[in-house]
Amino acid sequence: MEVLKYQTENDHLLIECRKGVMKIIPYTESIIRIRYTLEKQFGKKESLFVEPNTQQSIHFSVDENEDTIFFSTSKVRIQIKKHTAAFTYMDASGNILTKEPKQGGKTLVPTEVIKPVYDNNTEIEHTHNVDGARAKAAPAKRVVDRIAYHTKLEFEWSDDEALYGLGSHEEGVLNLRGTHQYLYQQNMKAVVPVLVSTKGYGIVVDSYSMMKFRDDLHGSYLWTDVDSEMDYYFMYGPEFDQIVKNYRYLTGKAPLLPKWSFGYVQSKERYKSQEELISIIKEYRERQIPLDLIVLDWRSWTGDLWGQKSFDPDRFPNPTAMMEEIHQLNAKLMVSIWPIMSNDGPNHIEMKQHGYLLGNQANYDAFNQEARNLYWKQTNEGLFSHGVDAWWCDCTEPFEADWNGEVKPEPEERLLINTNEAKQYLDPGYINAYSLLHSKGLYENQRQTTDRKRVVNLTRSSFAGQQKYSAITWSGDIAANWKTLRNQIADGLNMSVTGIPYWTLDIGAFFVANKEQWFWDGDYEDGCDDLGYRELYVRWLQYGAFLPVFRSHGTDTPREVWRFGEPGTIFYDTLVKYIKLRYRLLPYIYSVAGWVTHEDYTMMRPLAFDFRNDLNTYDVKDQYMFGPSFLVNPVTDPMYYDSGSVEMEGVPKKRSVYLPSSSEWYDFWTNQRLHGGQTIKAKADMETMPLYVRAGSIVPIGPDIQYTSEESIEPLEIRVYTGKDGSFLLYEDEGDNYNYEKGEFATIPIHWDDQNNRLTIEERQGSFSGMKTSIDVLVTVINGMEEEPGKGDQKKIKYTGEQKMVTFK
């Protein structure tokens, strides 16, 4: 693809090739947009996820020699070969980050876009399966809508380079090198077209069609199914946090979730009545087990009116009073709502009358703003006006079609089944974006309705930009076995590395038993009565306590803590131990959440995020950092019981843990101090998930509380892990409104001077309504000689907002 000529415009470089035209546009010094078309001019389609007005006025230079054109900003340099138009991406010093094959890396292949046409005679087939209601329609005819392109963007990745991202899938792959991935939405696949490299760069592909990633015998590339042109962004870090910051600059910041959303979430399929919901909350309160949110799964509506957004008056006779009682118990309620409506319920009929349904006359058209507004109007009138706190947007990949049969279809077959079904009702160029627009409608409309309650949306799909709509993605209807638990760790990390900060899963998995359908693939027929499942559930909850959102859910068996034993039994006591630990860590967790919003931080971090220079971290897929301090190491193998309560013998109660280099580490449970750069066998009995704290960490730890807003007279503990200088920014605000956007929040910078054994609590910055004017603080210094946590050198002080120094001998 020979370059014929080029010209420099005010804000871009235009390159005319023998086949097509390219445009290189600097958005910032570190973000470069690249477009390529075979048409006479570039398209005018607006991006669904890139924020408006993100293109800055950036100085760039263009130079050339006999065979090369050089495009440069102060941070990024792109070398374009004149004979092939092959790109080489470099930093400002000329270090190669990545490159295209020498023959060129961009290909566009024309393809016909087929559009189904429906009319008034279209027959609709309504069905139900375990994944909810479905409606299928046969189009009256199909027509060619337009000519678009398959796009292919090729790279030559380095042998020592690791790649992460693309969303949360079900294979348990962390480093994507040497693998392939199909990017389309289905129950256990959540797509984000973002790729991040340990070489210090990221790629964002502005496409909403089905995509493929390959790094195997077929090549190394990103491929899209239906696009009018190739359109992508190259983001330079080089650190992962800088890449994520660039991504959020481009696609939108993540709003702060309410403080209560970081507490414990109790859910199951399903609570069926007003009385049952309240009784479960009361049981938690009586047992003094912390709880903040309970979830009402599907069929809150009347009878078979699937997707109706209102309460069944027989089972929820007074929803306003129910919500008042739930709130008086210091809990919140999340309700499941669906984008599909059927059986001519009031919501369904209203959508149909306005013409806001897709071709199956069941799913509302989330791409239509007026349809999104009506969807919220229905949600508000039927649920939000009664005081409901949060949304569970289930089935937001609305057209999957492979959840049936005894045998799981092959990956390529699943790809065709699901994408062909989606193309029946959505433009092929947009089948991955439904969840993005659905989330947008809920967020924007709730924000217009009130600023007193932060938006919370738990949804099963994801896409680039969805973080700006307060969306939390969960990993779908997974099955209860140890392999799934292992896989989920990598799946969540590949979601978080893309810049989507909030990801979670069903603690204990959704399907627990084993039934005829391929997806109902759990190992535990007796559910929580099976000691093997109890062990798995304990390990899953230990892991879940260190996820951004801490949520139990599933079918087949109850999920409340007391279903796994009573006080004094190892299962019950361990579950309570980790739920309480989660609440004690809330000052740390909520501060980190504040950084996510204000500083574009990432809470759940693959090891390469913080230890990019340690190549040993690149393929560690069962460990991660939770914030700056905690190295989390879930136990992913049984040690006590097999399924059927069969006791296991001779299994060591340990797991292998790699401690990254360039740091020393503390065992959180024993305070033992260990050198980094080594693999150890860590204690991992039932009560112990190996947990390590990085030297130099400052960890704020709160008192035992039963819900996130509970006040306590106990002091805030600031725990310092010595061995290195450290800092922490303690963040506080009102907890559940948007006043923080007006600057109504407070931060307290805290620093540890390791050489002088001195902790400095700086002057508080900012304020908010209800802020405490003084805080009792217990400073604990850990140096590795202690016998148990919290028993290091300690000093009590009263912090009143002025600078305070505490020196230890």
C-alpha cells in the first residue's frame, strides 16, 4: 500500500495511498487517533463512546527521509514507511513500542450489510428458558442496506510482551499472547475493545460490531466485522495507570458509586415477597453479620408479564412502606429489570404503541433516545418512585440463542449462533453496543430525576465507555466448580485492565447442581448441605471480599451465611470473619474508590500493573493487587472435601504465592516480613486466604460495623507497614449523592518517613456536610517482629484537621 503523497493540516496528517486514505490525529500528546478509508472522504458517524471535545490543539511535527515519514508529538512518534504505509509506534526517545508487519498492517475488505425487514404480518414466537424470556421473529424479507468493510489491523508483537484486556470472557486467560478471542456479547462474555500492553501502550478500537483478536498461527491482529472505515486510538502510558487515565479521558470518567455499594450484597434466585426480603435483613441484623444491600431478582412483576417494571401487588402490597422499612433497617434494595417485555403488560403495550420495540416486538430499542426515556419513565413510576435504590440490568446482551441443549456448542458455532441472532434485530455494525446505550439511558435519566441518590447499575454486559454510566459488570451465570473459580480471577483482571473499574461475580456461582443443559454444570447436587460446596463457597467469598463489589448470588441452593452452618462451625465463622474484614477495610476501599473517580485509578490490578519491570508477573493469573497495598491470593483448589461431602486426606493446606520483586511483603495474618522476587508456600487452611501487604503501605482500618453508614466511637486505625516511604490519600464524602461533583469532599494526605519512623497526617483538604471535625486515630506501626496484626507499636492521637506528626522510636 504505497504512499503517494501526504499533507499537513491544522490538526492532523493526511496520507494518500495507492489504496485509500489515512488520517493521523493527535488528541493529546499521548493519544493518537488513526483512521483509514477506501472511500473518497471519511465518514461523519459520531462515536458512541468517545467523549465530545476530547481532541486538544496539539503541536505535532512531520518529517521525512527518502523512504520514511515521521509523525511526532512530545510523547509519541509514528514512523510510516512510504513503500508499504507500515506503521512503527515509538516513544519520544525512539524506543519501539510496537509495529505493523513490514508489508503494512491495515486491510479493508468490502462486505454487504444485510438488513432484515419486518411488517405487520411478522409472526412472533415467545419462549422462556433459564436465562429469561425470549422472542423470535422471522423477517418478511432481507435487503442490502449498504456496503461496509471488514477491517483488519495487524501487529508484530514482541516476544517479551504481554497483552491484556478485551473484557471478561469465560476461558480464564490473562495474558492474551498466543491465543485468540471472539468479541461478541453473550451471557458469560462482556466485551471491551481495549488492548493493553506491558510495552506501555494501549489500543482502543472504535467499532461496535463483532470482533476477533488473534495471536496464533493465523496471524496477530484485531478484526472487525462491519465498519464504514478503520478507526482506532493509540494510547501511550507507559505505565498502566497512565494508559487507563488516557482511556478515561477519551471515553469518560467513572462516577463514584455510593458508599453502601462497597458493603456486602446478599442475593439469590430468588426472594419472592416483601416479607421474605425484610425477614432476611432482620436475620442479618440479629446475627450481627454486616449487610448493606439485598437484591430482588426476576419476577417482581405480576404473573407472566415479563419485563414489567412494577411490583406484584399480591406479594409486594405496599412497596413504599417496604422501602421505608428496608431503609430503617439501614439496608438498600436492588431490583432486577429487563430490556425485554412480553405478554402485553402495560410497559410492553406502551412501548409498542410508541413504536419503540425492535423487530421481535419485545426488546425495546436502546439506540433510540426517546425509547430510553420511556424506559426510565416506566422504571421511575413503577419502582424508583417507591424508593428502590439500585438496578440490576439483567440480560443486556439480549439476543443470545445458544442457551439450550445438552452439549455446549463449539466456540465458532456459538459465535455464529449468537451473532446471527443479534443481527436479526440490530444493525450488524452495532451488535456489541446495546448494553452501553441501555446503561446510558438509565444513568442520564436518573441523574435528571434526582442528584440525591447515586446511580448503581449491575449489568451482565459491558462496552468501552460504559464506566461513565455507573455500571458494574458481573460475569454471568457461571457454574460451581473449582475450575470456574480459577478462571474467574483472570477474567476479572482482563476487564479491569481495560479501564472498566467495577467488576464482580456470583459468589458461589449461579448454577450449583448438574442438570441436562450444558451450562447447568455445577458439581454439587446437595447445594449448601454438601461439605464440598461449603468449602468452595468459603473460598469464593474470601476472594469476593477483595473484589470491587462483594456480592453473593445463585440458584439451586440458598446463599445466606447461616445456610452454611451455625456459629462455632468453621464454615460459618470463616464467612463472618471475611465479611467483617471487608467492613473494617472500608476506609481503605472507599478511599480507593474515590481515587477511581478523581484520579482515574484502578482498584483491581493485574500484577503487571504495579510490577511491569518484573517479567515473572506477566503470566500470574491467580494473584492480583487490590488497591496499592494488598496482594490477594485466592485459594482455587479443594483441600478438605470433594463433592458429595467426601473427605480428602493428605492435602497440604498451602498454596504457592509469588511475591513480586522490588518490594518487601508482610503476611497480613502474622506480620511476618518477606523478601520479594520469590515464590513461597503460604499457609492456606480454611480460615486463611493468603494475603500480603506491600512494604511502605499505609492502610486505614475502621471499627467493626454492621452497615457502611453506621457511626462508631471506636478510633480509626492507621496501620503502617514499614520498610519503605509511603503515602495514602484518605477520601471521605457524604456517601450517596453527587455533591462531591461540586467539590464537597475531603481528603487527608498521610505520609510515612521510613528513615525517621515518622507518620505525618497532613492538614485536611476540603469539607462536606456532616463531616466529623475530629477523629480519634490509633497509629500502628508494623515492622515484621510482631506476633499478630495490630500488635505493633501503637500511639493514640486526636486528629482535628490540622497537621499532626507521630514519631516512633
